[in-house]
Amino acid sequence: MKHQSDSEMKMSDFEQLVKEYKSTIYSVCYMFTETKPEADDLFQEVLTRLWLGRESFRGDANLKSWVYRVSMNTCISYKRKKRIKTVGLEFSADTAVPDSPAGRQAHMLHDRITKLEPFDRAIVMLWLEDLSYDEIAAIVGITAKAVGVRLVRIKEKLKSL
């Protein structure tokens, strides 16, 4: 997607952005929620924020970083607002983890990640997406060295869970 000279993203560009980053955005939303309907609602909220914020994207930053930053900030804000804990996980047929060793591991990893603080959850999500420390640093607003230090601490915390 190209940066618009009139500083406004066209609808066709936005549709391309959604097509290109849909699974990434949904993965972020899923890690910050406990149910599929909740993830779906949060996904819609992220798309709304991306659409409303499209004029503020000047092309100074990498588009991928901007999408991640908006997604993460939306999810973190959502988690802060939602102080009420829901009981249990709800899976529908299309999001159920297969009953296999890999599926059980994915489910356990999701359960552990959702117990992390939102900022740490954001860092581990970006790391799981195979982003470099520099890319993660640019998205969350800390240094690459701090990302490395936090990841070591996060991994230790996940092991203890």
C-alpha cells in the first residue's frame, strides 16, 4: 500500500491493508481476550481505530509497525477497561484447538500468555510473530536491549506458570 500524497488513505488502500494484516490483527486480539466472540468484537474495534486513524499515518513509520501499534494499544486499552474476569474459556467449532499434542501445547501457551500483564503479552505476541527486537522496540516504544531483557523475564515467568 502506498502513502497517499493528500495524507488520506483511500478505501481501496484500507481494504488492502485489512486483507494483508487480517490474521495478524486477529491473533493480537485473540491473545488479549478469553472468548472468540470477544476477539471478534475487539477485531472490529481495531479496524475502526485503524480507519479513524488512517489520516494520522504519515508514512514516517513502517505500515506493519503502525498496524501492530494500533492493534496493541486498542487491545491494552480494552483490557484496562475490562476489569471483570470471565470464568472459563469458550471455543466454537472453528476456533477449537485440535486434540493433538501440538494443539494441547498451543492451548496451554495461550492460557499462559493471557495471564501476563498487557505490556508483556504484547511483547511476547510480537516475538511469536517472528519480529526482530528492533521491530518490537519500534512498536512498543522501548529499546531493542530492553526487549531482550523483558523477553528473558517473560520466558521465565511463562515457565513458572
